[in-house]
Amino acid sequence: MANHKSAAKRARQSVKRNTINRARVSATRSAVKKVETALAKGDAAAAAAALKSAEPALVRTAQKGVIKRKTAARKVSRLVKKVKALQAQ
């Protein structure tokens, strides 16, 4: 339990932030999973469309500090590489 007024406020804010950040991570994971599912099915058009929504989600999550910037960049890079390889086939 917080002993100071400011510590109590930080505890309340922490709960709110945690909820928001969990939602952001979940939404980002879902967006990435849509791309991976389309890639597994071999549907290049669907994969490209899903990538178009997954990339901003990853970047936004990194900008908010929920995931690291380089982690987001790496994930985007790998997804783009896979989508381009599927389109080339």
C-alpha cells in the first residue's frame, strides 16, 4: 500500500497504463498473426493487405514505448521479407 499521496496516484496510473499497454500488445500480436496466417495459406494479396495494417501497429507500439524500437523494426523487416518472397513466386 502506498504511504504518500503521490505514490497512491502513481499506483493508480500504473494500473491504467498496464491495461492500455496490454491491449496494445494484444492488438499488435493479432495484426502480426494475420500476416503470418496469410503467408501460411500462400495468399500474397491477403498477406500484403494484412502487412499494411500490421506495420503501423508495430511502429505505434514502439513509439509508445511498449516494445523496443529495434524489436518493432526487426519484426516489420522480417514480415516484409516474407511477403515479398511470396509475391515473387
